Amino acid sequence: MSDVKITISEAGSYKVEGEVALVDFEGNRIETREGKPFFLCRCGESSNKPFCDGTHKTCGFDGRLAER
Ligand code: FES
């Protein structure tokens, strides 16, 4: 078990914590701030994908999870 934690926020991004490599579809590494959490867009509207830029707050995104 790794020490990576991904938290799904109630109304926005995925918060990623821990030692993890973020890569694109070709396997190229995407830089993140070492030792700091980063936030991935979940709404699809960020201008800075794959990272969240806060647009989820104004685009009408409904981040509630479906019934389990
Ligand atoms: S989740 Fe924040 S901009 Fe998409």
C-alpha cells in the first residue's frame, strides 16, 4: 500500500497527496510541487488542465457523488 491519498472534494477538484508521478497520455511527466499536494480538475472546465484553476466554482459544476 502506498502513501498516496486522493480526496474527492464535495464540489470541486481531486486533492492528491503523497509521492506520486503525474504523467500525460504518452508517459511524459507533468511537474508538480515536490512534497506539496496538488489539485486535479474534476469538472473539465479548467484552463490549466490537468490542474484545477477554480473554474468549478463558477461553471455550474455539480460535484456530488452518485448514490453508492
Ligand atoms: S475542478 Fe476546479 S476547475 Fe475543474
